[in-house]
Amino acid sequence: MKRDSREPGDRPTLSLITTGGTIGSRVDPATGGAVPAVSAAELISLTPGLSEIATIHPLEFGLLQSWNIGPQTMVKLARVVGESFEDARVSGAIVTHGTDTMEETAFALDLLVDSEKPVVMTGAMRNASEPDFDGPRNLTAAARVASSAEARGRGAMVAMNGEIHAARFVTKTNTTSFDAFSSPESGAMGVVSEEVLFHYELAPLPKLRPARAEERVYLVKMAAGSDELFLRTLLDAGAAGVVIEGSGAGNAPDSWHDALAALIAARIPVVLVSRCLTGRIVPDYGGRGGGRTLRDLGVIDGGWLSGPKARIALSLALGGGASVEEARDLFAAICPTGSE
């Protein structure tokens, strides 16, 4: 276990990049619904003691609801983070974001931001109009993590509810609880209160530099008895890539076999992951739809990635002009065989 070794008197400079989300929302009296409305300056003012942790440079990226943030926006956000790091005084970045798609944006930033400086995402489960608004304490925690010398080289992380999660493992597991985020595959990377404590280290992910993201990458989830309609439709529509959430260790209905073969023959990369919460793809089964058969057909092993994260990786790879073979190599590098 590693504790923050920063000297008590040090006060680093952090960029605070706000994108909206619940942490930047309050209730609109006209509709009764929460909408993004809180500026970066106001969020800082709502967080007493933040200036004692770090000097904050606010950057307003947008007032967005995170279910409307796609891969193209993630590429632009990564560019803003990278540009903020060009200032030698900035030692890390905090990105505030809605929780619905935070795990996907965090993973995208982990693949796109090539820096030792930490990127810490945070948000809130209650909006600024609610008496139990958790934005300030999560922002404070994120600032502590981003300020920590031990956070350098760890890539993108999520700091929520006193826990630190690696971008590659974190997922939202509850719709409304303060304790909404977890890392079922690995456990939390660390914890944060008055001090920052890391439990383990990870090898850095490969870095991508696409000018854009390929948006025509689609996720299809296997359900018992489902047919090949979605796959045939994607083939006919000229999809750029497909991610399949198969069952168990990576299997799919036999009715999908011919459609998958047609996609692969058309040089459309098909990535296979599991709909299970933990575990990686293990191609044990033969027969039509079995994992070994799918591997032999040419599907790409998505390792232990979730469907949404596999889609982000494929979208970014294809946006950078990756071939099917290069996409396969990327997933092998993200999820190497053997212990992490």
C-alpha cells in the first residue's frame, strides 16, 4: 500500500475541467427536473477548503448531460486535458462529469491522455438543489487525489464516495446510491479522506492519438433466443465496427454465426466480450456460437472489458485508422493474457 508522500506545505496547481452532469446541475423550477446550470466558479465556491488543497485553474468545457456525451466529445475533452498539461505549473487535472457515462469517458481519457500527470474524474449523485448534495466532498476528494505525488503515472481514475477506481475497471453499479461506483474485477485502487492511500499499481494502457472517433461502432448484447436481426442490419447499414456482449465466457446463439461470418468477411472488426460482471473471455466451447468457434471465425478477444468500454476502445482505434489486425493488437495490449 502506498500513501501520499507530498509534503504538508506543498500546494500544487490543478486544472478543473467541468462538463456538467449532476455535480453541475440544479432543479429548474419550471419543470422540476435537474439540469446542468452550475458554473465552474460557483462549484468552487460551493466547496470550502478546496483552495487549501490546490490552486485551481477552472476550464468550462460545457454544461452537458452525460448520456449525451459520445466518443467524439471524449476526444475533444482529452485534447483540452492535454492542453492544460502544457502549462508546466499544472500537476494534474480534475474532470467533473455526469455519472451515467463517467466510466466510458474515464476509459477514453486513459487511452488518449499521454502524460504522467493524473486525471481524476468525479461527479455527484445528488444535484446542487438537494440538501445532501455530495458534489463538494467528491470534488475535495478528487483534488486530494490529483494533488498526490503517488497519483502520478496511474492514468485516469474516478474518485467517488471516498474511493479511487482505475478507469479500466470502474463501473456504475447502482442508479441512485452515493456508493454507486465499484470495480468488480479488481476492487478499488485506493481510498481518500484526509490522506490518499493506494492499494495497488497498474501498467499503463497503450495510448491512442486519433484525430476523431469512429461513431459507427455498435454494441449488441446477447439474450437467450435472440436472432441475428441486429447483426444483419448493421452489416447492411455499413457499420464500421461491432462489439458483442456474449454469454458466459464468450458465447453467442448459433443463429448469429452466419451474420458474424459475413461481418468478418466484410473486414468489419467484431469484438467479443462477456455480459458477466467479472472474468475475461475464455474460448472453451465448440459448435456454432461457441467461444472457440467464434475465435476461429475471426472475432477479436475483448478480454475482461465491458461492452461499453470495448466500444470506446474500438471507436478510438478505428477513428485513428486502425486495421482489423491493429485493433486486435490493441485489445491484446489492453487486456494481456495472464495476471495484470
